[in-house]
Amino acid sequence: MALVWTAWKRAGTGSATDYGLKVPLPDREKLFEKWWQTVVLELPAGRGFTEVEVNVSKASFWTAKCHALISDEIGRWLHANGLVPWPTHRPPKLIVEQMSARTFRVKSVAN
């Protein structure tokens, strides 16, 4: 099942730790468990993927406002792939696939 998640940026300095992927609330409610500590996000890297472990045990992930997967690795990947900066109010949308219960793979950037 293909999912569409959106790049996210915290208001701040623009450092790698200020970026992540916003998980739509219906996806979060259906695909994530509150007892999980982390999930694995597979990001395209060359001919394969690099795995990033992302904390989901923080309260902000479970609010109606934030619900973003945030890590410096995601920020660095967004920068390295030319997805940052983006036009005002037009963050990139990414096609994501759930690979297993706690593993999600970024497949491509949506047009």
C-alpha cells in the first residue's frame, strides 16, 4: 500500500535536526502502535537504502499537531537530495511503503 507523507520543517535554524516527515493522522492511527519506541525508515541511497531508526515514543508524535518522524538523518537526506529548501507552503510529498510492522521505505518523491 503506497502512502503519501510530507516533508516537515520545524521553525528554527534550518539545521538537519529541524526536518522530518509528517505522517498523516490516519496513517499514524492505522500503522503505528503507541507502545513502540522506534520505527525504521529506509531512505534511498545510491543503488539501495540506508536505515534510519526514528523515535516515536515522544509525546509530540502522538499529538494532533506534530505527528512527524524527526531525525538529523532525515534532514541530511532531504538536503542531499535537493528537497530543501522548498517553496513556501509547498513541501515535497514522498511516496512511502510499509515494509513490515515497524519498517517504512521512502520509494520516491511524488509529483
